[in-house]
Amino acid sequence: MIKVLFFASYRDRLGVDQLELDSSAADITALKTELAERGELWKTTLQDRKTLVAVNQIMTKDSAAINDGDEVAFFPPVTGG
């Protein structure tokens, strides 16, 4: 089981703040592809190259491996000053 969290505008856009998935995805890219199958809104939101992702609260890239029990968080780029 993988816990998937969505933050900020992603949470608002997708209408969900978290999911628990029985996923066979081996990495973030595969997980994004799996989630994109939920519909066009999911696809356009998560396939954005600017999407940030963390696995177990550590920022990572789409090539990062994921395992059963991991927590994956997606959020939009942030700006500050």
C-alpha cells in the first residue's frame, strides 16, 4: 500500500487530499502514469514537468523508486521572496 498526498492547488484541482493505493508502480513515473488513468484532469495535473514530488518527505525526481509502505507527496512549484 502506498499513501499518496496532494497539496495546495493539486488538492483543490483533484478534489482529494490523499489516497491509499495498492500499486505495482516501481517508480514515480509509473505512479504518475497509473494515476493519469483516472482521467484527463489527473493526467494534466500530474504530468506537468514542474510538479514537485517527495518520497517519505524527501524531495526527489520522477525516477525515484517507490516501495510498499512509502508516502508519496505531489505539490505544485512554490515561490517566495
